[in-house]
Amino acid sequence: MEKYSTKIDAKWQKKWSEDETYKFDGSNLDKKLYVLEMFSYPSGAKLHAGHWFNYGPVDSWARFKRMHGYNVFQPMGFDAFGLPAENYAIKTGIHPKDSTFKNIKTMEEQLKAMGAMFNWENEVITCSEDYYKWTQWLFLKLYEKGLAYRKNAPVNWCPSCNTVLANEQVVDGACERCNSEVTKKNLTQWFFKITDYADELLEKLDDLDWPEKTKAMQRHWIGKSNGAEVTFKVKDSDVQFDVFTTRVDTLNGVTYVVLAPESPLVDEVVKDEYKAEIESYKEATAKQSEIERQSITREKTGVFTGAYAINPINGKEVPIWVGDYVIASYGTGAVMAVPAHDERDFAFATKYNLPITRVIEGGDLPFTEYGLLVNSGEFDGLKGDEAKLAIVKKLEESKNGSLKVNYRLRDWLVSRQRYWGAPIPVIHCDHCGVVPVPEKDLPVQLPYNVEFTPDGKSPLAKCDEFINTTCPKCGKPAKRDADTLDTFVCSSWYYLRYADPHNTEKPFDSEIVNKMLPVDMYVGGPEHACMHLLYARFINKALRDMGYLNFDEPFTSLKHQGLILGPDGLKMSKSKGNTISPDDYIKEYGADVFRLYLMFGFQYEEGGAWSDDGIKSISKFVERMERILGTALAAIKSGENNKDTMDKLEKELNFVRNHTIKSVETDTEKFQFNTSIARMMEFTNALSKYINEKDKNLNFLKDTCIDYIKLLAPFAPHLAEDLWEAFGNNDSVFNAKYPVCDESALVKDEVEIAIQVNGKIKAKINIASGLEEEEIKAAALDNDSVKAAIGDKTVVKVIVIKGRLVNIVIK
Ligand code: ANZ
Ligand code: ZN
């Protein structure tokens, strides 16, 4: 046997590829297992430790399942459109297409060095024409179903990236990618109507085997809120507006109303003499982000419009204000303020000297809990839901209100004013309006020669041969849509394409996809909890409702890997100089050592700080395993000092062997790779002890080694194959069946029990297992230390806990 190194890695990678060991068998899907890791973004930075942590351990899990008879499908691809390649291009002048495909080549090589069972024949690259053609098809289908629409809306605008950002891409008021302060801008944008699915997206979460935290984040993101809409008429005017409230029981306590600065209502109600002040206030708030504005600690500001609204429940006139704590895009963009019972309203009212009227009995103001109504006329004495329903009933009678469910979830903004994305397949005609590109004309090709330096316009708008076309309806000159699709659109359906990636007729064959999906195990970073994972669920459901899919959810089980930090315990970054480049370590130690270290050194879902000592000690462990198995093999081959009996030492080793099988089985299933490998280390110690014995049961030793190699195989695939071959096997170890625990080996002949006298341990004795209570008692009382502890006192009671403990009570 040759010492483990990258040479062994290469040998087996070549063999696996020649033998097509991991080729997916699509003809028998009875035990199919679709294992998916989030595909990579092909950035210039190459694969980092985080990629390895995502892909390595999950591949081990997939191998483990394969050895349990599963027909594993584990595809890999690249999420290849997007801003980083474009930004890189702007910096270096290298075209995004050239840099992206070059990076993909490098990353493919790196991924292959990992030795994962990826089904490369099913690779998907989202920036390839044969993929984005179908991303465009998806857009057209959504448009056809009314799930894609255009609207003029204030959007988050990053002045540095010169692009619109989705809400999720704004982090603490700053651009997720470049950290610049995000401002607002009005643009006509394409949206996907994800809100149509809000209820199902929320309800179906309960059925998913996903981390609770991720489900909670999606629930919060969807933000279902049960409340009521109440109509206020503007005094001396035809204008009226609705407010959304979750506390309609406080309606009699409204002392003013507030409109969002961006609300079109503001201009309709504002009195002339207040116009100037309102205008400058609107300008000032436009500069702030939603997040800043919603912050609880920030001081709220506002201005009076000069107008009054009429409370429909009691006819009272209340002033209409404009305030920055009201968000235009939530509810109706208008709020009824109840300062006595709402913190924000209380602070605002106090600041601007507005009246505060208590309508709920209870503690100090602001009192935000539910309680008996007061100062509420006919509703006095009612409470909570009862009060709400009574008030809504009255409002309904006068058509001034109704129950209403609101969601925090917004429709998904999908247009990007960027170059490196899938062009939106739509043509704008002066005569016919918005005309979808006919399916037969797909793909709308992304042109290569484009000036993509950002100047606030879509780069494609500046490309004449792209933008100018003819209208498919009337044949007159028309213009293409100049925007490209958010890359989250590309990644919202890639897991479907994997199942049928070479289909040139359609995005996928429904029959195939319905058999291959849902994905059984999906693993990736927790940062995707609310965007990618929600978008993919939505697209899955939309395609289901169009008849293309017959399943409700794309990902049955989900796990998130933790974060591997630099050796200093900080997030790895080039600027801090604490990054770990897998390539260097692989060269030095081999892929298996790297993989083993990732699995042993961290809890999979937690991650932690990298340690060079850690990987060194794993490398020593690998050497030790090789040595021990080498010695065992030599002994077996020599046939010397053989015996046929199973004596005490054989039984001991057999116990550890079966205990390891049992623990590795349960722990690996749950992604607890670290404890699985710890058990393997114990098994190694036991094996090491046994091979140093003079007389050995060589048949038993061989069987034990065979089990050892099988258990090791998922964790160190290259090394295990080599050992497997050395032990005389021709076929791959991954075609072998996983060992099964022999429970009878776990029943020990002897057990150690502790003997206590008045609760203090006095002795530990070994007794035959299966003794009766009386026999155990007798053995305990016969022990010398116990006898000494009892002395001349009287034994009052003896308590026996079988297999563990005897407690003797004396007086
Ligand atoms: C009156 C009231 C009285 C309210 C009270 C609360 C307590 P969630 O649970 O998030 O749905 N609200 C409504 N639209 C808003 C907007 N566009 N921007 C800011 N705030 C808005 O919260 C709903 C509550 O948030 C609503 O109920 C409204 O204030 C406020 F004692 O109405 B409430
Ligand atoms: Zn036309």
C-alpha cells in the first residue's frame, strides 16, 4: 500500500470517472435521493474553505446514503450571472463572459479535486444560452399568468452600483454589495407577484424539515398580520383614505392620522399654506432608508398638512399629519394614531403636543396591552377580539371598514439596470405597448459588445443592435426591454433543470422532474433564508399551478452549514489576511485529510475557527489508520498464529466495532460528522490494541477491518478505496453494503457496577451480566472495602439498580 497523498486522490478520481462509478441510474427511481448543495458563484476568488465545508461533508453524507442502497443524484453547476463579474469587468476591462467562463473552468478543476460524487453530466451554468433561454421562458409564463407585471414604484437605488436593489439587498440602509448609502428613485420596474402565494408560503412551512430558525425568518419575512381597514373621509373634500390597524379596538382613541411622505394622498389633502413645508419635508425623508425610518430608537418627525379627517366611529375631526415613521409600501401607507396605546404614536404626540385619549383601562400610558374599553361610547366594557368584532361590524354597516389581513412580504422586484444578466424577453412598441417575445424567438441573446460602465442607464439601452427591433405584433420598429433579470430568478429554478439539463424543446420534461423531485436534502448557507429559498418556493408553486409540476415544495429537508472563520476567530477576508486557501492544504495533505478535518474539527451547523494544529493532527490520524490496517493486512496474509475462537479480547474488539457501527450510523444520518469520526478514532484504538496480540483470530480480524474500511469510506473516500483494494476487493467500496450492527455483540459478558454505602462510592466490581438481584446484593456485600465501610453498623436497606449500581444504607 502506498502512503496516502494527493497521488491516491488522483488515482481514484481517474478510476471513478473511467468506471462512471457515480453515474446516476435514471431507470430506477424507487430509492432515488436528490442531494443538492447550493451552486457556486464563479468569482475570481476560487473555491474557499466555506465551499469545501458546504460540499465536502454533504458529499460524505451522500456517500453514506449511497452505501445504504440509495440511488444518489448530486448535481453541480454555477450561478454565473450577476454583479460581481460585472464589477470586476468595470475594474479590469475583462469581459464578464470571458472572466466567468474562465473562473468556471478553474472551479470545476478544484471541485473535481475534492473527489465528490457530482453528476457532472447534469451540470447547469445559468449564463449559458441554453439555460437562460428557459429563464426567459419562465418570465413569459409568469407574465401570461398575470404573475409578472410592471409598475412605477419608488425603488432602492444604489448610487455607487448605479442600480436598483431589492429590499433584501439593502442591509441597514446600505447596499449589500458595496456598502454605499441607498437612496430612493422612481422607475418603471418588473415585479413578480409573490404576494399571491403569501398564505401558502406561510402555511406550508409547517410541513418542512427545515431549521426552525430559518422557518421563523421566513414567517417573519412574510409577516402576516390580522387587522382591519378603516376609512377616514377628509373634511371639506371628496377625498377619503383607508388606514390599516391591528388595534381597531382603539379606534375611539384616535387623535390624529399620519400619511407616509411618499403617499400620493399627501398632495391631495395638503392645504396651500402648508405646501412649502411639506415639500421640503418630503425631500429630506427621501434620503433615508426604510430601516432607518423604522428604527424604534430614532426620533420620529412629522409636519401638519393643514387638513382634517373624520373618524368614522364617532365623527370626531382629527388633524392629518405627514410623518416619516409611516412606510408607504406597508398596509395603506396611512396610520390612525392612538397615542394612549401605541409607543410610537405616544412619542410623536408628546413631541408635537397632540392630544392623548385613553380608551383602554389599565396601567401607565402608553398602555399597549388589551383591556376593557373606556371612553368608547356603546363599546365601553368590551375587550380584545370581542371589541374589535363589534367595532368592525358597526363600520361595515356604514361601509367604512372591514377585517383585513396584511403581509409584510412585498412583490419581488426583478428588473436590474445591469448588463450581466438574462435580458427581459419583452418588446416595447409605441402602437401595441408591452409585447412579450414569442417563445420561438427565445433566447433573447445577451449581446457581447456592450458599454457596461454604469451611468445610471441600463447598459443594454446603449447597444443599438440589441435595443432596436421590430414589434412581433405589428411589425413596426420597436425597442427591447433594456433591463436584465435579477440573478435570483436564474437560481429560482435551477434544481428543476438539473434533472433534465439537455432538453432543447422545453425547460424540463414534467414527467422526469415529477419523479426526480422534490430535492430530498438541500444544503447551503443560512444567508439565503429569505431570498433564494423563498423565491424558489414561490416559483415551484407557480409552475405547479400552471401544470408543469405536481409537487408543492422544492426542498423537503434543508440544512445550513456553519461558517469557517479564520485562525483568529474572525470572518475570513483578504484585507484581514486570515483566509485559508484550500488548494495549499490539499497539496500538502490530500483531499481526504482536508475533508476529515472539516468534519471532525467543527459541528457542521456551527462552524468555527480554522486551526492548523487541527488539520495536522488529522493528518497524523490518517497515517495511524494506514499503519494499523497495514499491520493487520500483513498478519492476515501471513496466516501465522491464527486461532478460531472468540475469546475475551475478540469480544472486546467486537464490542467496539459494533458500537462504532451503531453510533456512526445514527450520528452521520444527523450530520453529526464530528462525533462519528470520534467513534472511528476509538475503533482505531481498539483495533491497534488487538493487532499487537500474539494469537489472533484472523478471520475475525479481516471481517473487522472490512467493516472499518466501509465505515471510513464516506469520510475519506480516496483512502478507503485504496485500503479496500489492498484488502483484495475489485469493485468500489461505494458499491458495498454498509455494515449493520450486531446487537448481540453489544451485550457484555461482564458489567462494572458501583457500590455505594450511604450514597458514597466505596468500590467498583465486575460481575457477570444477567445476574439476579439477590446475587448482585450478595456480591456487593462480599466486597472487602464495602465490608470495611459497613464495620459494625447495621444494614438497613440494599437498593440494586441493575447493571449500574448498588446502594447500601447503614445505621
Ligand atoms: C392603530 C394602533 C393602535 C396600532 C395601537 C397599533 C397599536 P403590524 O403588526 O406590523 O401589521 N401601521 C400600519 N400601517 C403602517 C405603515 N404603513 N407604517 C408604519 N406603521 C403602520 O403593525 C400594524 C400596526 O402598525 C397598525 O396598527 C398601525 O398602528 C401601524 F394601540 O393602528 B396600529
Ligand atoms: Zn407593435
